[in-house]
Amino acid sequence: EAQVTQNPRYLITVTGKKLTVTCSQNMNHEYMSWYRQDPGLGLRQIYYSMNVEVTDKGDVPEGYKVSRKEKRNFPLILESPSPNQTSLYFCASRFGAGEAYEQYFGPGTRLTVT
Amino acid sequence: SQKIEQNSEALNIQEGKTATLTCNYTNYSPAYLQWYRQDPGRGPVFLLLIRENEKEKRKERLKVTFDTTLKQSLFHITASQPADSATYLCAPPGNTGKLIFGQGTTLQVKP
């Protein structure tokens, strides 16, 4: 089954404790990205990757890091989480860099930073 | 600046009726627009893409229109069912080419 998986699905952590949210897709997609979704603000892109070893900032990259060492995986790293990073996070992938391609989203990771 | 607007108020309709959701955009003209469905606590799921030269697109009970003069896309669900209850997001590309997601309209279909 074609899918994007994320782990963990739920995470409660404390300020400053480094964490990683994993993302994996089994569709051989070149393009992957991370979004956060907040009430009243909608989905906002954090980082994206057009291919292995190619990453770039989205609209809200501050406080986040990503890496793309393998085509299927695109982890999101919060080096020093802060309460304003409490949010619902989605990983997404699509076939190519063209924005018209449909995006496949993961199930989401609900992060709470206290 | 470019802006995407969806009705923030929930839309409540009776089962069997047609639901119509609106997506308005201002200050630019996207070449296409995508629609997604999102269930509570889950990731969005792609439904349809419509291009500016298509005017109308259908998929089963779904119909999307794209009016470049009014700068508006309408999303219709005919013969609605309680299972259609969800939040629907429109997503046109912005001036940079990247998708901009609207905040979504929540549809509630009552039996």
C-alpha cells in the first residue's frame, strides 16, 4: 500500500530536549516536505526536499532542521524545542518537484512542548 | 499580497442535499487549484486538481469549478452522505509556485 508514515504519532516533551520526528514514504517520490498545522493559520511549509541531499527552507523554517540522506526518509529535527513549536506536524511526498502533482500526507504527529 | 479565503464557518446540511464550498483568491491568478479532504487528526487527502482552462471537473459525486473572472473555485458534493463530513481545503499555488493551503471549511452532513 502506498503510504507516508510518521513516528511518533504523539509526543510530549520539555523545552530544550532535542527530538526527531521520522518520516518515510514507499512510493519512490523525489519530493518530500514538512508542514505544521495550527488553528487559524492552516498548513504552513517548514522545509522541503527535491531529492537526496537537496533541501531548502519553506515558509516557517526557524527552529527546525531536516536531512535527506535516503530517498525514502525525511526526518524533522528540533534541536531545542520551545513551546511555540507545539503543533500538529505532517510529512508529505509527491512524485516530482512540480507543484501540480498531488501530495500524499502522513497521519500527523501531535507535538506538545512544555 | 496573495490571499486564499475559505468560509471559516462550518457548513451544516442534510443528507442527500448538495454541499457547496467556496475558495476565493485575491491579488493573483493561479494556473490551477487542488482540493483536499482532511478528517480530524489525520493528514489531508488529495481529491481533485482543476486547471484554469478547465472550468469544471468531476469525480464521482464531486464537482469542482474554476472561475478566473470571479477568482473563485466552487467545490460541490452531490447527494451528500454523513461520511462526507470532514474539512475541505483548497490549495492553489502562490506566486512562488508553492502550494498555499486555505484554512478549510468544515462540512457536517446530518442524517
